[in-house]
Amino acid sequence: MALERITGLESSRVADALRDDIMLGRREPGSRLIERDIAAALQVSRLPVREAIKALVADGIVVARPRSWAVVREFSVQDLQDFAEVRAAMETLAFVLATQRADEAALARLESIIDAEEASALAGDAVASRQASAMFHIAAVEVADNAMLTELAASLVTRLRWLFGQHDELAEMAVQHRDILRVMRERDVDAIKEMIPAHLDEGRIAAEQRLRARHDENG
């Protein structure tokens, strides 16, 4: 049991490291995940690496190929558009429910996330700002307090962060989130129903541009 626990902890650590590498672009779409190389780099055996790769396959950001290496998933523009449609429906509902159900503590939590996002943007820390930006959306789902919605979001969050979370408009994103929070405080559900799709559509357009540019670079 102790060995299984250690292996499980190592697997989680390896999965987190690989996930960060993929999210931050250190492992590009189509690149191979070679177990022995990863094990050597992270100073673990190949078993936790194998388990970590399975977790990333479940996340939807790695593709397992029989009798070959697993590779970082390559998304098409159509994939992105399909995800954007699901995201718009899911997050609009989440923000509507959060607007209706948020108490002062929840609203204060959302504000603290925006404060961190804004501070990181001003400091030029793109990674921290993007992480806070993603957390704002994740926290809204939690505030919505709907178990089915939370489960659905959890199954998609890694892919959504990878596809839509690499924005460069750091300060502008923080401003938009602050505007959303202001409307939430006013309990204006109708305004939220208009703001969230518009906010997400900007992210979709930017993500499509990034994806098309990457495809052009790779021929």
C-alpha cells in the first residue's frame, strides 16, 4: 500500500509537470512523450510516467498511439469551434447561476482573483495573470453550485485552458472580468446573458488566430 501511495503521488507530480509543459508551450502539439526521457528528467521510474500519460489522455490533451509513443494532441480549427460552442453554453449558464446565488463571500473571492490577475498583468507576469484569469472562470462554476455543471466543467477544464487560456491581452482581460463582477453584484442576469457570450467570443477569435498561425508555421 505504501508503494502504491508513493507511485500515485509521483504520478500526480509527473502529470502536473507534463500538463504545465503543454499548457505553457514547452511541449508543442504533435511532440512525442517518451517515457524513459521523462522518467530520467523527473527522476522517477517509468511506471508513474506511464500513469501520468494515461491521466493526460483522459484530460484530452495527449493522444495514445498503439505500439508507438504518446503525443501531445493537435487540435484543428473545427475542434476549437466545437469546444467554443460547448463552452459558451456551459459558462453562460454558470455565470447566470453564480449571479443568482453568490453571497458576499463568493463575490469577495471573485474580486480577489481579479485583483491577483490585474497585479500580475501590471507586473508583466503572463503565466500568473493567465492562471488567475482561468481561476475566475473556474470559481464562477463553483459559485454556481450545480453538481452536474461542476462535473462537466471538470472534464473539460484542461482542454479549455489550453485552447483559450493563452491570451496576450492580460490587462484588458482583467478589466473585462471586473466588469462582469460588477454586473454580478447588481444581480443583472439579463446583462450577464449578453456579456458572457461576447466575452468568450473574443477569446475564441483570438484562439483561432493563434491556431491558424501555428498551422501556417508548421506548413
